[in-house]
Amino acid sequence: MKRIMGLDVGDKTIGVAISDPLGITAQGITTIRRKGIKSDFAELAKLINEYDVKEVVIGLPKNMNNTIGPQGEKVLKFVDKFKEKFNNEVILQDERLTTVSAERLLIDADVSRKKRKDIIDKVAATYILNSYLEKYKKGE
């Protein structure tokens, strides 16, 4: 079975998570350090091929009042370019508070500040993908 990829797209990094083959759970796999769109897409293409990805769930940052702010606009531009480059189905997932939740989880697990900085985006991508998988299981 093909897998589902979750992305937490930021200005400096892209957190990447992948589902298990049955689409039940998500696991963070890497954080891509952004160097430019071509480089970003080359790294993503490798992962899409390696994991035989069919769908890509991309976190869409929204304001608490459900509007799209500057960071959300950047993500939407990334999504447009992604769709031009890849044939995968793209699903936008509300990512409000995912980074906050990821940070809280890592603090509770007593992960050092430096280590948190290195893995926060990968953990946030896992939250984004898990949120989608939960909705999918419920048939929403």
C-alpha cells in the first residue's frame, strides 16, 4: 500500500512525517533544511519515491479566528509550486497549535532546548499527519 506524507513547511525547514503502509500511524522521519525550492523539491522527491507516497498532507497555519495570515500565504504559494512539480494528491490540514503541542510534548519528555530545536518541525509534521489520519478514520 502507498503511504501518506505529512509536511510542516516553515521558512527555514520542512518537517517530514510518513504514515505506516496501512495509514494508521505517523512517524517523523526527517527535517529538511531549506536551501531553495529546487533543492527542497529534490529532497522531497527522494522521500516520495523511497516511501511510495500517494498523498501529501501539508499543514496550513491559520490564525485563531480561522483567517490566513502571512505564514499561511507562504505555505499556499509552496503548495501551488508543489502541485506543479508533483502528481501526488495534496490535502491541506489546519495546523493551529501543532508546534505548540509538539514543543509541550518535547518539554514534558525532558528534551534539551538544543535537541528540541533540531526535531520540533519533524514532531509538528507528525502531529499534522496524525490529525489527518484521525479525521480520515472517522470518515470526515
